Amino acid sequence: MMGASLPPRRRPGYDDTALEARITALQTAVELWARQRDMWEDCGFQCFAERIGAEPGEGTCVTVLHFEGPIYNMFNGTRDDGSETSFSELIASLGYEYELSDHVSAHFYALAPALRAAFDDYFHWRWVCSLIEPDCADIYEELYAHFAHRPDDLHRIDWREFEVLLFRIFQNQGFTVELGPGRADGGIDLRLLQRDPLGDILTLVQAKHYASHRKVGLEPVQALFGAAQAESAQHGMVVTTSEYLPGARAFAARRNVQLDLRTSDDVAEWCRTATAGIVRDKSTLVTPEHLRRILGQLGQVRDPRIVHADTGYTVTTNAFALVLKETNHAALLMALPRVENSGDGQVGWERPALDERAFAGLAADTVWRARRTVNDGRISYWDGHRLFHVWEGQPAYFDRAD
């Protein structure tokens, strides 16, 4: 998990378009170099997030070159014709360095501190945008923390992402929230329902993702007022990334239905409140009694809530985990202890402990989050280091001899 601090604001001369052009230029130069030497076979580029899935930090990887064939031979010492020296000189001349990873990929990094910092900011932003999903922000506090510190960045997301962000914020505040379809919604983007002993309170919300120079006028506020009357809503709220014209504010002040006119400053404050409310010790989200019920349901049979990852080349290790909570895009995992079925402690077969020993995993450093994805019907969980899949229910091989 990334720390609470955020990268500095956008650096002069390094906007998103300029940085994306630099990435393209680097990739084009590498491909041209390889094609001129007839080495561009089974090669390609991926962004770090696609290749690894980990959260960005300082010194972010700019792009990843994956390769087989001639470039694999060059990097692994079986092609001794000076190509690697030529390649290194090219990369340095472009202002980058690279390091090999997993034998079949090279990660590129900017040399200049200012450019490297700009890429850090850019890829952090890309990561935040990937979190703007209707059902994952309850696990990822970076979504709130970013906009709490940088309300101006609300202009960098699109109108639908702005609506989804508000949806998550209001859910965090305890409302029952209905997110509209985005188009043909009758001018209502969200409906907030607050349960009350004296009667439920309905608030209609209209989101206006406007440029800072374009202010919200009278017409949208009047339309919201009419919709609130038609639905017998007690409150109406307009939330904009811009400001309001005096006529809009004057109209809202005179209505018998409470009309709140909110701006990016309010969104930033809501995000600060949401960030403060995020539970960082994820183990506290699950009680021992709940864990005991889960374990009682599992027994010793194959269950999709038990997941497994193996790592290593010459040394093979296993990790087992229990899915405590999951949404379409994220999950909370808890480490499960390993129990040796057979072997000598160095080589053998092992399985997860699904009894009282599992309670050792209910701790701050052994309950963590992961990205959840589904490919061809197969669910996987990536935590930035390991890729977990549903455990098949059979003991897993390990080899810790080195």
C-alpha cells in the first residue's frame, strides 16, 4: 500500500500529452533499433500496470519491453555481437536507463530527476483513475486521498468518472445511493436516500463537470428544483467542478425545497472526511466470530474462497489466502498458514491450515488488499507481488532447497 503522502502537483512542461509522447518516442526508437537489426521478433511493449499490476511509487517504470527470440538471446548472453552495448547507448542517449526483470522483460526509467518525478505523478494519476469504479473505493483509500489534496484534478477526469466518484463519496457518508445511467437520466445523476425514523429523506443530485471558466447558470438549478418537486424530494443538490452565476445562487436561496450548490472545494472536504474514515488495519474489518463461521463452512474441500499462489524459479514456495471480502474489482485477503503433508521440510507437499491455526492470519500485516480480475471465467487476485487463483484443493509442491 502506498503511503499517505502524494506526489507534487503537475510540473511545468510535463502535462499528460507531453509525457505520453515521450513514452511513444522511446518505444518507437527501441522498435526501430531492433527492426534495423532484424531482432524485433516476439517483442512488444506494455505499461507497468498491465504487466505487473502493482501500485506505482517513486521511480516509476515508464514502459516495459517484453521479448523472446533475438533480444532474449542478447540479454541472456548467447548473442555476443555488440548489440547489448549499442542498445544501452541508445537508451542512455534518449535519457533513460533500464533493468532486466524475470528474464523476459526490461523496465525503463527516466534519468533526469525532474522527468522521473513527472512520470511518478503521471502514473500515480493513472492509478487513481483505475480506482474510479462503482465498487472498489471502499478498499482503496488513494481514490479519496488524491482528490482531498488535489481538487483541481477533478478537471482531469471525465464527466462519468465524476459521477461515479460522487457515488462512492455519498456511499461512504452512509447514504443509500442510486447511480443514474449517465445519459437520458432526466437531469438526475444520483438519488440519495437517508433512512430516518420520522420518514426517509430523498436528495436528488445533479453533477456538472464543467471547465473552471464555465459557470453553472440558472437553468440547471431550476430543472433540479422541478425534478425535486415532481419526486417529492426533500433536498436537491448540484455539484460542480466550476462555480455558480449569481442568478443560480439567488434562485436556490429562495426555494422552499432545500437546494445546495456545491463545488470542488466541497468534494475535496468530503474526500478528506472519507480518507480519515478509511480503516487501514484491514484485519479489524472481520471479527473472529465471522472468521470462525467462514472456516466452519470451508471444511477441507475445494472452495473458491481459498486461493493459492506459487513463486520461484530454482526455489518454489507457496502462499495460501482466504478471500474475506470481494467486489468486482477488489478483494481483501487473509494469509493462511501452511501445513506440510509430506516431505522433509525442504522439499515436499503442503496445504493451507483451515482450523484454529488460521486465526494467526487475522492481523494487520496478514490481511491485505488485491486487485480482482476475471479472464475467460477464471478469477485471479493480484496484490502487486503474487498472483492468486482458486486453490484446486490438492497439496501444493514446495522446494525450499537452494
